[in-house]
Amino acid sequence: MNIPQTSFPRVVIIGGGFAGLAVARGLENQDLQVVLLDKHNYHTFQPLLYQVATGGLEPDSIAFPLRKRFNDIDNFYFRLAKVFRINDEDNEIETSIGNLTYDYLVIATGSTTNFFGNKNIERFTMEMKSIPQSLNIRSLILENFEEALLTSDLEERKKLMNFVIVGGGPTGVELAGALAEMKKGILPKDYPDLDIRLMKVNLIQSSNCLLKGMSDKASKKAEDFLIKLGVDVWKNLRVLDYNGDVVETNGEDDFKAATVIWAAGVKGESINGLKPECVVERAARYKVDEFNKVVSSKAVYAIGDVACMNNEKYPYGHPMMAQPAIQQGQLLAKNLIKSLKGKAMKPFVYNDKGSMATIGRNKAVVDLPKWKFQGVFAWFVWMFVHLFSLIGFRNKAVVFLNWVYSYIRFDRETRLIIRPYKRKNKYSFENDK
Amino acid sequence: MNIPQTSFPRVVIIGGGFAGLAVARGLENQDLQVVLLDKHNYHTFQPLLYQVATGGLEPDSIAFPLRKRFNDIDNFYFRLAKVFRINDEDNEIETSIGNLTYDYLVIATGSTTNFFGNKNIERFTMEMKSIPQSLNIRSLILENFEEALLTSDLEERKKLMNFVIVGGGPTGVELAGALAEMKKGILPKDYPDLDIRLMKVNLIQSSNCLLKGMSDKASKKAEDFLIKLGVDVWKNLRVLDYNGDVVETNGEDDFKAATVIWAAGVKGESINGLKPECVVERAARYKVDEFNKVVSSKAVYAIGDVACMNNEKYPYGHPMMAQPAIQQGQLLAKNLIKSLKGKAMKPFVYNDKGSMATIGRNKAVVDLPKWKFQGVFAWFVWMFVHLFSLIGFRNKAVVFLNWVYSYIRFDRETRLIIRPYKRKNKYSFENDK
């Protein structure tokens, strides 16, 4: 892949998400060669994917070109590549653009949707872990309404206007809230000849509370907010199957729906090649020690969602969120530099800064370590934190502008079917030109 | 297609471009039913497509949702549909979503790329008439550079970094200028390990001047600007063929290039069904009288690029640009209302407000009827006019913000491969997830 062999040790980082960026940033201008690989040429700000999916933001405003992030750094190489296999014995990886040796390997591949082995669900539901996937959801929502207009079959129309979101974590909650706001503010205006009351937004959660991991108060309040917005919240209900037509559950209710969004689970985006004992099989995450080194590997580290570091406080590893990823990346960079200088590494201790979720206009929940609050102020805090965390001045400015516009005008203007989504069931669009 | 039959006459408009929007706007709140059909659910601001293609703007900022444009208008119906055939005898059209009768039909389908029957050129070159096509070009430019990094074959690398733009009209000139600016400002920073001097931007024009239809001074100055930016301008050179590898010309120079953008011609996007005598075959445009009525049709009108109204001043019809389209649309709306009231229609007279093209930062050419100027002031005029013509406050604001940012930072930040372009030749990417 045309990367020069120098006398400096080579650190290869797989993945330019929060964790990968943090470690790469921390290794700048050291006596190291840093190679960053990603299957996209941009960093994705995942927390705002749901706004791309619901026509509130343009994709380009939550993506940041990885090359730009590092284009003033010496000894830094970016390559657009997929990694197929890790050869721990030979310190080598196999990728879509050839093999590469490393002195240190940092796996920061993040997470992917977990369908728990159900092939039907994998085939027929929509996922929302990347920008193209979010754009598919955006297209599909709008295509549904265009189609609902055309059918004279009421059952069919109901099905097209019935949205099922599986999973009551932040993704599910935020998406359900945004869809409900589209139902309230935009769709009745855009589709005056359609009975928008037929539109249903269902949020299905298998356990008895939403936003697991947040406080009871946040969970309760989020549910109240959703219900107020008109979302049908189904708790203690488990989705068993979906054939593109009907969502089968373990309860009395089945759902006839043309669109199901699967936000019920993630797993590590692990790569083939490491020994079985390196991986927590169920979660597809790498077992790492307190320095994020993959157990029983030679020189492989894993950080962020794909790493599972368990200790007393986090028996199943840290939450798969941005904060642990960033903190692990930052510490690993420091530790690698220490290790090169022959100094002892520092073990990772997660500094939980809290978590938050937004449900809609003026409606958010925030859990800080010492203060939990909900409502308008929480919503402004949520916006400020997300705006501040976005990479790049232009992205911040464009997102800010969109938010101000949406707030004043009660609008989401990027409701565009740029690339139609080709459904895998009987409906299909073919205008991809 | 579920459109109610009322006692009002039905006007069906095909196409939501400049012409279609103008006529639909002019028919608002009349005793008419208006049905607008388009294969996209948005209006495309075509003059800025080249900025989407070169990473300067996000696609969402030059697209405007058609439903939003009309969502406060009674008796207005939008349908996402492709029209396959016109049945003039029965006042009926056949579409992808069923048949529809009309009292008046307005064809405003615009234009499409003209490959002049060359199947190779159609298969292997890129076109830039729609947003998805522009995004394909954006992806391809960036993919080329990613690939050029990987090859150790110098010839191959040169080919990947060689861009050929065929056609010296506004599209070709503006795209060549933008690519040359990428070469100057962005690519050397993003690809420090690549010899950017290998990158060539070739603009090929079959006649002896660029920007045909503009003044000699504008044409000459545009060429100067391009040369100053490092574009290789080839005049009096005709492209004969392209096999995905080599551009064959009628001159001594053939071009080995992985990317050829075809901006050498457009033709009307005409629809099957009307009598042969209604169509100017070579240009695929409808012959219309001075009221934009398609000759020897019953109740079919054509406006904009797809209409060919020839008179002494415009023996081959009006230029295929936004201004004639908008003016014809506005007049046709008035004329249809007049006709319904039994009044006489007014013939169309084109008010030529002038034309302009931008080549790069501080470099544009403007021909007004009484004043022709070039350079910095022309560039500001160009920007102001385009910003002003964009539909929607949000789009204007986002574009303005991008331009200010680019101007201050010498940057184009949306250099993102959101959906990789799958080449039809040997190179191919497969990360479409």
C-alpha cells in the first residue's frame, strides 16, 4: 500500500471514529509512523445520524474528511481500506489494498448492528450506524408517504405509514421522537391529501424501561415526552421476527409495518484472525487489559466500542458510547509514548461524565454525575454539547444554522430522496439517476 | 394515482425545474387543478451542481423539496413519477404510477446529456445533470487519488490523476476551474505523499472558443483565467471515442485518463408519444409556437430546455438556460389563465438579461446587455445572483456560509465519498455501506 518503511516504529490504527481519532491525535509529532485505515474517507459523528435520517441535517455536516484532520502532520498516513484479517504472529494485517506490517496495532473499528443471528430481521429491517444507512432511512420514510398516497387499499396505506423502531436505547428514543415531530409538523403540510392520523410511530423495548443505563427519572421522563409527542411505547415486548410485512412479537400485538428500524443491539466490529480467547464471543468485542491491550496478543490494542475491559464497576465492559472511546484513545496514545520511552503505562479509569438523550423540541434528559435534569434546559445543554463535540468549524456552523432555522420555523428541510432506497420487499423505486 | 376529478380543468406539469416551478407558481389559487410530476421529490438548482461535484457544497443545499414549495396551495398535487408516454388523442399520459388525463399538459422536462449516439462515451464518461451524478463525480475524483497513492506504476498513476472535461460551455469551464482550484489548494495538503504535479485538468472544446454565446471578451478572459489556474485548454479538438482508458481525438493528442466528464452537449428530455412532426429530431426538443404550444398537438405545451421556439433572432430556439425557462413558465401561466377566461394569449418575447460564468476565486465573466466585465467584481455579481436565485432561506444561508468559509480558508470541506462510485472499467470500490 505504498507506505515507506522508516526507522520509526509503525502504529497502525483501524478506524477513524471517536476512539481512532483520539489515539491518532495523541500520537502526533512523535518519533512514530502512524497509519490510519478506514473504510470511509471521513469521520462520522454518529450521535446525529438520526437527524440525517429524519431530514433535519445534511449528511455532509456530520462527516469530516479524515485527511483534512491530519494533513499538517508528519509521518502520518491515511489509507481508504477494509481490513480483512489480523496476523498477530507476524505483526501483519491483510486489507483490501494489500498487506501491512505493524509494530503496534490499534483496533478502533467500533460497533455494528447486532441482529442476534436472525436472518429475516437482518434482511428486512433498516439499520442506522452509518451515513449511507441513515440516508436510506430518510429516503424510505419519504417513499412510504409517496406510496401511501397512491394506494386505495386502506390496510396497505396503514402499513406504509406504520413505523416500528425496535430498541429503547438513545438511538431508538431519539429516532422515535424525531419521527413523531415529523408527523406533527411537516407531514400534514406536505401530504394534505393523506390522513396523517394513520401514521403510527411504535417504539418497542424488550425490558421494562427505556434508556437503560440512565437514571430512573430520565427513563421515566423520556417515556412521558415520547407519549406526549404521540409515540406508542411498548415495553416488555420482544420482537421475534419480521418478514417485510408483519412484525411478530412475543406479545398479543403483531405490527403490520412496511418499515422497521432495528436499534435493538450492537456488537463489536471485530476482525478475523486473533485467537478465540481474545474475543468475548457474544458481544464480538476484544477482551482487553487495563491498558487496552488485547489479552494473549503480541502487540494488539483495542479501544472504544470494540474493546471490552471488565472490572468490578463494569463487569460487561464500558458502555459503547463516545466518552469511553475518546478517553481510551487519549490514554492509549500517552501509554504508547510512555512505553517507547521505557516508562510504565497507566491503567485506564473511566471518568463518567454522564449521559443524555434528546426526545424533541425543548425535550431532553441529562444525567450528570451529580445532577439530573430534564426538559428545556436539558435540551439546550444537549445541543450545546453536541455542537461543541462536532469536528470542524464549518460543520458546527452548518449544524447550528440548521438548528436555529428548524427551531424558528418548526421545519426540517432536507426531506430529499437523493438516492431512492431499493426495498427488499415488494415495494421498489428505481429512480437512481 | 389517486387524484380527485373535480369540475376545475386539470393542468398537468411534467418536471419541477426552473420552467415547471415558474408555471406552477403562476397557476396558484386559480380555478384550476394543478398536478406536478417529477422523478425527484426536489427541485435541483443545476447551476451549482459543479460545486457539489468538487466538494464545495453539500447536495442538500442546492435541492429544495417540491412538496414544501407548494404545501400551502389548494388544488395542487405533487406526485413522484416518471412519465413514459403522452397520448395526445386521449389527453392522457402514462406514468410509472398509472395513467392520468389532463386538460392542459405542460412538458417542462428540461434537458439530458447528449452523447450523440456514441455508446462508448455514454458508458464510460461521467455526466453532471443531476445531484446523484454530481455526487458520483465527487466520489470518483477522490477515489482516483486514493488509488493513485497505491499504485507503483507511474503510467497508471498519471492516468488516475488525469481529468478530461469535454465541452467548453459554462459547465465545462466552471468544473475545470473548480478542479484546478482543488489541485492548487486542497489536494497537495490532503495527499502529501503524492506528486500533485502529475494531476492534469484538460478542457477540450471542438470549436475555436470557450463559452459560445457569450461575448468574445468573456470567452477570451475565461480562457486566460483557466490557463492561469493551470488548466490545459484544447480548442478545435474533437473527442471521437473513449474506452475507459484512452480518449481518442481527431488531433495528434490522445489522452490517457481514468476520468472523463462529458459536458459537450445536451438535448431535450422528450417523451414518447407525440407525432414526429412535433419534435426537432436532432435536438430532441418540441417545436412550439410563440405561445409555447407544441405544434400540431391538441393541448400540449412545452417550456424551457425541452421547447424549441424558433424565430428570426433565435433560429435554433432559445438558449437552454434558466432564464428562458423561467420566463416561458411565467408567461405560460398567465396565458393559460387568459385562455380560460376567453382572452387572447400573449406571444413570448425573450428578455435576455445576460449570462455569466465563474472560473474560480475572484475570477468570473459577466455579459449584461449593456455592460460586459470580468474579474473580482464579476465574481461577486455571479455569487450574489446565484445566492439570490436559490430557492429557500435555509439553502441560501447554508450556501452563503460555505462560500464565506471557503473564501476565508481556501478550502472545500465536503470532500466525502458518501457513496463510492462503482466504475464501469477495471477500477472499482465496494464500500457502499
